[in-house]
Amino acid sequence: MASEVAGNAARDEDILTPGRLVREARRSIAARRAITAHLPAAFVPDPALDILKALYVAQAEERGMSRHELCAQTTVVANVAARWLGALAADALIVEQAGEVRLTPHGLAVIEAGLKAVISASHDLD
């Protein structure tokens, strides 16, 4: 039993690498776009989460994103994105400077914890 627990812990560490987290964020963004193409956008509302995932991928690529890029990547319309960016900034998850939006260290920790939880939950189904 102890060896099974140790094996699971080692396996979890292997699947939760930074590269795996970025792949999960990209996969999730692509899945959202795919389902939104077939359902009315109002049925698939996750603009804040989509914004955080897009910023996570951008941060992994060592860059920020403009509001325009965020809207294009996430398919969130500008006025909705503006409201969510304000809310995310108020919760200290993002910062916007010189036209560039980035995750704060707190925002990075939050989205990484969320991605790890998704990966672990998916892995538990295998």
C-alpha cells in the first residue's frame, strides 16, 4: 500500500510539470473555442478563466498580452473583457501596464493551482 501511494505521488509530480500546465491551458482554450463554435457563446461562459489561461500561456512565453490579443485569443468581446479585467485586477490576479496585461505572482499561483487540480482530476479518471 505504501509503495502504491509513493508511486502515485511520483506520477503526480511527473504530470504536473510547468510544460504540462501550459499544455493543459492551451488544450482548455482550444476546447472552449471548439465547443463555442457549436453552441451559443452565452451557454459557455468562462471569460475570466479564459483570460487567466491565455495570460498563463503568454507568461510561459515570457510576454504579456494587449486587450486586443486577449479578446482575439479568448473570443471574449471587448466590453465583457474590460469588465473582467477590472475584476481580475481588483482581486490582484492581473496587472495592466503600458497596454500590456500580465498575471501577478498571486494570479500565477492561482491559475497554476487550478490547472494542477484539473490535471489531477483528469488523471484520477484514468
